[in-house]
Amino acid sequence: MTRKLRQKDTRHPGLIFASVALVIVGMLSCFYGFHTDKTVSLSYDDSKSKIDYEVCSFENSSPLIGNCARRDVYVAYLIEYITANYNYVADFSSPVSGDLSYQLVATVTATENSDGGSYEFGAREYPLTEVKTKSIENSSKLDISEDINIDYDNYVQIMDDFRKLSSTADGTLAVELRIDGKITTHDLLKYVDFDSALRLELPLTKHDIRIAATVESGDNVNKNYRTVVSIDNSFKLFARLFSIASFVASLILALLAYQSYHAYNTKHYYEYSVQKIRSAYDDILVDLRSPLELKSYKIHEVTDFDELLDAYNTVHQPINFYQTKTASHFVVLSERNAWRYTLTASDYKIRRLKHKK
């Protein structure tokens, strides 16, 4: 009987499995639903950008014959013009979209040297091309190319105007391809500033000059942009509600599983106790199909079956046994007295069986 009961104790694994499954599903939904932001990074590399240029100069021996070449040092008064190709290339970490504008601009800057250092006292800008636009759509690469001929002597004459104010002033010419605009990515969900430039710089007041070509970014621009964006949506709201419902449902199922398990086992412990008494005293028990009518008897409720046996040994009458839906009754009758021992299913606890064992 005990082995059979132990097998039946596990008859509710479905409820337990469903409860555990709901907890797991609820945890996954909770992680998805309450994870409503993420960190998005956008970076770009424009180190492959370059300026190819040549300086066209007159020969000392033949002033009317020009020669275009690229050298380390040039004689300023022999320079006729400079030809330059600006090729800006940027590789993005993620496909970007946006509208950009670009323009070639020449800037003449005059500086004065003093004991406290050098300071700028004048600058003039000269647009060399009209503002052009370029749209990019979901692309990981930006490529802009512009050609220009720079009239070096023209900017020397502009610098001469500054030198009328200060004969010791130094001057530089910078010719920049300026690129700016706003870009975004699919995950970024907002536009960020893009500002970069290719810069060709050379002096205007030196006899021998060197040319420097550099890639420069705006002062307030990050080449590595990082931000936290919200990814909340209706699906995540549903996931949050579903996770809460899953946890509540799993709790209810766990409670039902416990109650069912406890009720099932309590019932069988009750039946086990009844069957144990019936098996031990089968020769002195009389099974009744219907309850005894005891209205005319003085009923003595006993709390232990041994006391009922004492009554049986005194009156030498069989023990009557009958059951109702909720209890089992063992009764010994005499002329006007009835001794009754009752096992009630609703009050029968698991620990009662353990105690009796």
C-alpha cells in the first residue's frame, strides 16, 4: 500500500512543469520587455583621405617655361600656380544616411610675432567653389573628390595689403575642402553632426616654402560617437505585461499543485489509517452499508481506538463500521450506550500518520 501511495504522490507533475515553464518564459519576457535602451556606437576613419598636388613653377634659367612637379621645397617668387586634387574618404562603422554639403575655401591669415608670442590680426576667406551637396543613404563609405588650381601670386598680393599695416607680419594660405552636415544610422534614431576638412597650407611671406597637407575635423566633432537610445515599443510593453502575467500564473499553478498534492495525499493517508484498523481487527468488525441510527443512545466519543477496544472487551459486542462522505465511524453498542471512534478526512494531517507510524 505504501509503495502505491508513493507512486500516486507524483500524479501532478504537469502542474509543476507548467509552473516552472511559465517562470522561465516570464524571465525571458521580462529581460526583453524591461530592456528598453541600448548603447549605440558610431565611428569613422578618414585617414585614407589625401591631397595630391603639384606646384607649377618657372625655371630660373628660362622664366617663360613652366614646369609642374612635386618637391619638398619651392622658391616662392617662381611659383605660377598650384594644381590640387582633394580626395576625401571616410569609412563608417555602420551604414549611415544623411545630407552633407562641401566647398573649397581659401583663407589668408596674417599673424604678428611679439615677445609674448604670435597672434592673428587679420584673416580673409575666399570661396573657390559653390556649395555642393551630397546625399548618402545607408552607406558605409563617403567619397568626395574636388580639383582646383590655386593662383598663388594672387594670395601673395592679398597678403601685401596686410603687410601695409605691419611690415613684419607673416602670412599663410590655407585651401580647405570643408565638409559638414548631419548623419544618422538605423540604430542611432537621431542625427549627429559631421564636420571634417582636407587642408592644404603654405606660407605667403617666405622665400623658400614647404606645403603641408592634412585632414582636420571640427573642434566639437567626435569621430567616435556613443549614446544610449530608447528601444521601447508596443512589443516590449506586451512582453512586460506578459512576464507579469506569467509570474502570477506560475504562482497560481504552483499553489494549485501544492493544494492538489496535499489534498490527494491527505485523503490517502486517511484511507490508509482506516484500512489499517479494518485489516487488524477484521474478525471483530461488522461493515454496515448505512449509518447507525443513534438517537436513542447515549453517545460516548472516544479519542483513541484502544479505548474503543476497552469498551468492546467490556460489553462483548462487535465493532460496527460505517462511512460517510467525510468520516469513518467505529461504534460499539450496549443497551443504551454507544462508544464511537471517528476518523475525519478533513482533519487528518500528514503528520498524524507519521506520528502513528
